[in-house]
Amino acid sequence: MRNRGNIPRLKPLLWIAALLPALWIAGGVPGGWLGANPIEKVTHVTGLSALTLLLVTLAVTPVRPWVGWYPVIQLRRPLGLFAFFYAFLHFSIWMVLDLSFQLSWIAEDIMERPYITVGFTAFVLMIPLAITSTKGWIWRLGRRWTSLHRLIYASAFLGVIHFYWLVKADTRLPILLATILAALLALRIFRWREKRRHRATPSPS
């Protein structure tokens, strides 16, 4: 019960930490620290924040048995919603500020530039996850909710590919994020195999 009581205390800290990139961007407009190309800087910060929070969200389930703190699962939903928030900002900045909301330009970018194609697909996959994140949708969908929310892995994978193709020269950070994603997937597969083996083991008579 003591560990469970820590969750309400952690949620305000989670909000503050998750909003730091947005606050940094908001302060950078009057502060002038966004550089010579503020649109590019803001696009990069929102995209990296979305991908980082997506990986943190994915880490909650496979890591919690190792740390032995199961109530941490309560933080997964707000983490995922913050990831979508930054992905939405990232997409909106590209669509409105970079392409001036010209639908023909947007469609051309999506169709002809592979890194835009995979990034846009990653964002689209996150939309149903954000919409169905409420308890009401969990109840309505039942077991289908779990299957639907496995799309987060596809979204994270496409997000890493988008980031890797975008940076071109210095690929160290996207490779690091790809390694983290691979490790999280390996942990998830390991836990799944352990559960299957445990179920297949006959109980002693």
C-alpha cells in the first residue's frame, strides 16, 4: 500500500518533466535561444520528445517486474498521451509552419519523401491509441484493446526509422534509441515466453 500511495505524488512530477520541452520552446520564442532556424529547432525538439516519451511508455510494462513496483503501470497512460501530444505538435509544426498548410505540398511530401512517409504513418498509428486510452474504451473493446495498443511498437519502430533517415550524418542518437527499442522488445518477448512456459508446466499433483 505504501508503494501504491507514491503514484499520486509522482504524477505532478511526471507532468512537470513531460512539459519541460514545451516550456523550453515557449521560453525560447522571447528568449531567442531557438537559433537562426526556430522552425527546424522546434520540429526537432517536439519529434525527439515524442519518440523519447514513446520509448519510456513502452518501458513501463516489461521493466516493472524487474523493479518489483507494479503500481508504476498507472503512469503508462499519461506517458503515452504526452508522447502523442508532442507527436501532434511535431506534425502540426511541419504541416502549418513549414508547409503553410498547403495540402498539395503535404501530400507530395508524404508520397515522395520516405522519411516523411514513415513519420506520418507513425503519427497516424498513434491516433487510435490516444482516442482509446480512456477506461470507457478499455471496457468497450475488451481483449481487442490490448491487440490494438500493440500498434505502439509499430509506431515506435517507424519513429526511429523516421529519425534515422532524417538526421543523415550523425546517426548516433537514432541508433541509441533503436537499441533501446530492440532491448524493450527483447524483454517483452522474454516475459511472454516465460509466461507460456509457466502455463505449459504441469502443476504437481
